[in-house]
Amino acid sequence: MRIDQLVPAFHSGDAIGDTAFHMKNFFLSGGLTSEIYCLSRDKGLEEDSKLFSEYQASHHSDITILHFALPSPLTKAFARLPSRKVIIYHNLTPQKFFKDFSQEMVRISRLGREELHSLVPHVALALADSEFNRQELEQMGFKRTKVFPLFVDFEKYNKPMSRFFHALFDDERTNILFVGRIVPNKKIDDLIRVVFYFKKYISPLVRLIVVGKTSSLPEYFQSLIRLADEFYLQPEEICFTGHIPDEEMFSLYRASDVFLSLSEHEGFGLPFIESMVFDLPIIAYDCTAVPYTLDGAGVLIRNKRVDYVAELIDTVAHDEGIRKKIILGQSQRLKRFKEIDNQKFLMRMIGELTK
């Protein structure tokens, strides 16, 4: 029996790519034939994957898994396969977030939901990497849905951080960290408004650090630069690092005082788990997958009023008693997450699909 995975774009260090790679190795260790097929891939991943143009016809006894996060030619090809079909849904950002910045992204978002809906009659099992995503699948009409959390390679967090990079940010400023794509649903504009209030009314020694590709949606990134200029915020007060190596990102988790997310749409939120690894207190807006990923940890807020959020940051960053309680709760949540046995789930899934 073959168990193949289809991934539109196979990236190293990407949450979807890491999950696919982990699953492939697990299937191979069990004596199964397994491959990752993709339309594109990062340089260096040629031995770990094949291009979809090399795909060998599957049989009714095989299982094919599609990782779905974007519309692609793989969707129609997957629907036509004779094998038993499984999707792992990694979420689609609703088109409403893009309408002021990119009509192309509006089109892609709409097309993605149309493609996902087209798979309802073809899929034997629909998996989601969060309960929020599972509920979306259920509402869309998928009959058999389950939660299959992302695979997280915790070993990589044991690598040494960049001491030089850490020293650049480890100063008297209150460091507010956000890690994620620079796109409208992440509401980085709201983070900038909070920093402006913090600087004006609490302390001028503040810094917002945003880690993520600035090229994801240039129109939105430029709007953030203009907003920062309108508030007279200086480069030392708002730092866009772009995409950086792991050792530099780890140093920022360690140098920061608070992880702040005012995002209004999250499918899972891996940086929340990473903040727990580095004992960085989390403050996050309560929406979509966020409460499921935090699972009682961190500080969930339902009010985005800038004075409220800024004062809360100051308290969490500098009140040692409160800080320790938050970190303890996050450590307990991290322990529960690490105890999830994804390999046992995969074995049960294979058993159910092959009955």
C-alpha cells in the first residue's frame, strides 16, 4: 500500500512542510511506500520529494493525502484519483481581509474556498490542524472530520541563539514581539497603534519587533510604514526584521518581554507554541483558532482598546508575580501539547481507512 502526500509548495522550515516530512518518515519507518509530491520546492529538498509531474498512478488500495492551504492544480488532480483520499486543512484567510490591498488575493481566497468545497464528495476523511479549522470543514459539508495538530520539531529550539543578535535588542526598552506573515488579517496596524500609545503615555523606551516576510503583500507593508510615520515612530521603536534564520529568531524570543497578537484570523498559530517554549508571556486577541491553541494559557483579550492593551503589556512585562503565573500556565499547556501522540493517530487513521 502506498501513502502519498500532495503539497502545492514544499518549503523547509515551514509548518506544513515539516508536518509532511514527519509523516513521510513515519510511514516509511512502518514499512510503507510513501512520497511527497509537490508543484514547487525549496532548493535542497530534491531528495525528500518529487515533482507532481512524476506522480505514478495510484490504486484503490492506496491512500493519498492533500495538504490544503491554497488553490492549486493539485485539487482537481487529487479529486480524480482512485485512491482513498484524505485532506489536511491548514486554513484559508477570508477574502474580506484583502479587499483594500489586493484584488488578486481576494480572487485567490475565493477560489481556494470554491476548490475546498468541491472536494466534499470525494474525501474519505477531512483532517484539520485545529478545532477551529475542523469546525470550518464541518460547516462546509465534510462528513468525517477530526483534529490532527501540526507536527512541531521541538529539537530545533535547543539550537544556540545568536548572541550578537540578542545583544542588539537586550536593552532597557520594553520589547513587544510578533512573529508571522505581514498580511492584513494579522492586524499589525493595531500593534503599531498600541506602541504609539505606550510610547506617549507609559514610557518612550518601547520597541515593536515584527518578524516575517515583508514581501507577502507589499501594499499592506507600505501602509504600515506610512502609519508608523504618521505616529512619528522611529526605526528603533518599530523594527521589521524580515525573514531571519532560526538562531536570530530564537534570540528575539529570549530578548522580548511580551508576545502580542492582535490578529483577527489564525488557523493555528505556531508562534504561540514557540513563545511557550521560550517562556515568553503571551497576550492575544480572542478569535478563530487562538483560544484552542492557547487552551487556557497566556492572556486572552476581547478588547482592543489601545490604552487597555498598552497598560496590560506594561503589567505583564514588569510585574514579576503576574509574569511567573502566566509562564507557569503556558508551561502546563506546552506539556499537554507535547503529549499529543500524532503517530498513534496516524496508525488509527490508516486502520480505519483500510477496513
